[in-house]
Amino acid sequence: MYNELRLWKAYATVTTLALAGLAIAAWRPQAGSSRLDTLTVQRINVVGPDGALQMVLSNRQQMPEGKMDGKTYQSQGRHDGAGLIFYNALGDEDGGLTFGAIQNAQGYSADAGLMFDQFKQDQTVGLTYSDNNGQSSAGLRVWQRPTSRLSELMDHIQAVRAMPAGSAKTKALAGIQRQAAAGELGAARLFAGRTPRQDAAVVLDDMQGHPRLRMQVSKAGVPVIEFLDAQGKVLRRLTATP
């Protein structure tokens, strides 16, 4: 009788533990998933199975610098605000979402942008907002980019900057400036949005970034179409008023 009672106790214990285990398993989230109500971090790196970056969500202090062809380049204004940076399968930065604002005794400036980069190049399409003490603009922008790699240009610029002062460096810097003026390093081609003068405008630029066709409706509601030369001179102006 005693042995039989021990067996029943053992059976009850095993059954209780099994039921408890099933209950815990049913309550526990599936492997690889979890739920948090609040997560406080300075930066989140999203990586692939190989550990390579695919996306970074960061505050302004921890924002990563530009990355292309396995090299890291300092990005002007990158740490002005928090943002989200995307990387393609080759490890190159290829777009992002950024926000920033600065306020001091002189006033304030703010900006935001959603950018899409051309392959091995800088941004080619973007939704942007910028504001300088109330002089603000917002809209869609399109840029022309060269087919050469941005990393090659950055390496060249860094090499020129590292050159000792002298005629050779002055000549090299002048060459870069000529390329930029000719639009060979990239140029604005289209803007569609609101200007600092509160005009709703569509501006089409040539390959050098010079506005050549401007369509706008002013703050007062006056529609205007302007044709311009490369120097910005209005060649023809059409309005709806007599």
C-alpha cells in the first residue's frame, strides 16, 4: 500500500510539472521574437546574417558617417539631427531620413529630408524642408549625378586637401571648382514645391544647375511662366494678367 501511494505521488508530481511546462511554453514568445513597451537607446544597428549593416537608427551624436566601397567619409551636417540611414547589399549608404534644428542668439535653422541615392553616388531624388528664421522652402528635388563613383571623387578631394600649400594645390583646387561649376560633380535639375518667398513653383535646370524654366504662382495668386538663359536673365515672361 505504501509503495502504491508513492507511485501515485510520483505520477501526480510528474503530471503537474508537465502541465506547468506546457503552460510556460504556451505563454513564452516564439524563439527569435519579443515585445517591449518602451526601448530607450542611442543607436540601433540592423544587420544581416553576416553582420553587415543594413540600416541604422540613431540620435544625432551617434549618426554614422558616409560609407561607400568599404571606406568611411565625413559627412557635412550629418550630426545636426537624428535619423535613419539605409545601406544596400554592397554595404554602400544608399539613402536616409534625417531631421535637424539649431537655435541660438542669431535665430534658428531647421531641416529635414528623405533622400534616395544613385548607385555609387550621392542623392538623386529627395523630399526636403529647410527653414532659416522663417525663410523656409519645402518640396521635391531631383539631382543629376555623374556615372563615376563618389568614393573616387572623395579620395581625390581628400588627397588635394592633404597637399602642401603651393601652386600645385591651388591648381588642383581650381580644377575641382571648374568641374563643380560645369555640373560634372552633380547639379540640381528639378524643384517642385514652396519657395522662401511663399511661391508655389516648379523650376527646371540645365545640366549645369542653372534655372532655365520657372513656373510659379505667387503668394498673391499671380501665375507666371519664365524662360531664362544660363546667366539667369529672363528671356520671356508669361503672366495671366494683361
